[in-house]
Amino acid sequence: MSSRTLSRSSSGTSRPPPGGVPALTDSEFELFRKLMYETAGINLSPAKRALVAGRLSKRLRELGHHSFREYFQWISDATPNSAGRVERQLAIDLLTTNETYFFRENNHFDFLRQEILPQWQNRRVRMWSAACSSGEEAYTLAMIMTLDGRCDWEILGTDISTRVVEKARMGVYPMERAEKIPQRYLKACCLKGVGAKAGQFMIDRTIRQKVRFQTGNLMNDQSSLGRFDLVLLRNVLIYFDPEVKRRVVRNVLSRLVPGGWLFVGHAESLNGVVDNIRLVRPSIYRKED
């Protein structure tokens, strides 16, 4: 039986405790900080305390929990496939930052077109958008490969958040998200929504069929994913401490073929992290043969 205590109405449905959700205490914040570090390698600083409280308080109200500790105990003690275990994944989703947009840090894609694609002609290549969020990065790659690539290609996107992976699979975005997509790609690769879909656009089905998304934790072994010619590991390493960063980069590099390419975020560096990779340009690396 669950260890949580719920206030219930006569109909059997849970109702919020009187007075709403109490403040998140220091010890309760520490519980969620440890959860995120042990599960995802993400180190929540004290400055993130308000974020934790804000994103989880709605769940406490909806489920009828009286405190953040009670909620934490429920999602921690739950058995596999139970409602508590499902809620645990949802809590991790809510506490994961998923900021992205199409053609973000565009110089990486310029380098791909100008320097890498000529080397890939008439080849089969695999690309991995690690920490793909809601799919914009993976679909940006797909647009470029569709119009500029001269090879057989496949793209995989992974993220620890089940919520954003589902969004990525749908490939449907608000129209304002299209503002950074160059017109030639927008016209050739995207469909404008009409009727009930007005104000949205969708990635063309033929492109979506070549981009696969699945949940994945970069802290874990990645052997099941196969090998890749290009990995985008951008704007995620900044959330890790040095030990976790080394672990994640080692996991990713084990999936990169010799001579393969690795892109990290503009504000990130692999200096001192690993030694079997060569800096080609700032934030662009190549694995040694």
C-alpha cells in the first residue's frame, strides 16, 4: 500500500489539502536535488529551489498531497509500473530544462554543409541528437540532409523526458517556432496547418519517417544505440559537474565512429574532459582514428 496520505471526497477522488501546498523546505529541496543528480546527473543549485517548488506544486494540489516530502516518498517507494512510478518520471520531466529552437547555433549547420557533407557523398550515415528536447535540433538536421545531403541518412533523437520525446514524435509546432527556419527549408520540409491546425506547422511526413525518437539517459551505457558519424551534444553539459560530464562524454564517444564528429554548445568545452578527441573549431570536435 502507498505510504501517502490523501484527503478524499465522498466520490473517492482526491482533493487538495486545506490551505493549499506548503512552502518547499530546505530538506525537501535536498530530496529532489539528490533525485535529479542520481537519475539524470543534473545538479540543481540553490537558485533552482523556486523552480522546483513552482513546477511541482500543481502536482501536489492535483494529487492531494500535504507536503513535498509526502509526494517525494510516494514517487520513491512506488513499485515498477505503479502510478507512483509513472508520477516519478513526470516529476523528472517537469524538473528538466528543455530550451531549444530550430537552427540554434547555426554555425554548426554551416560547418555541416560546407565541410562535412562533401565527405559523406554516396555514403550511409547516422546522426544522433542527444538531449534532443522537443525535436527541433533533430529536424533541423533532417531538413539539411533532405535538401543538401547526397547520401543515405538516418537520425536518432533521445531525451530523458518522456513528455518532450512525445512532442518530438508528433513533429507539430506553433507557427512562431518557424521564424528561424530559412525559407527554402520551410517551404520544402514543413506543412502549414489549416482548420483546427491553424497557427501550427508540421514537419513533412517523409522527413519524420527518417527521424526516430526515444527516451534515453546519457548517464547510462549507450551500446544499444549503435554507432554514429555525427553526435550533437549541445547545451546539456553545462548542467553537469565535472565527474558527470566525463561520464556522459565517455558514453557518447563510445558510440562515435573513428573520425566521427561531435558538436557541443558554444558555451561548452571538452578541454580536460577526454583525450581521444581533437578540437577542430570552437565547440566542434573530431574523434581520433
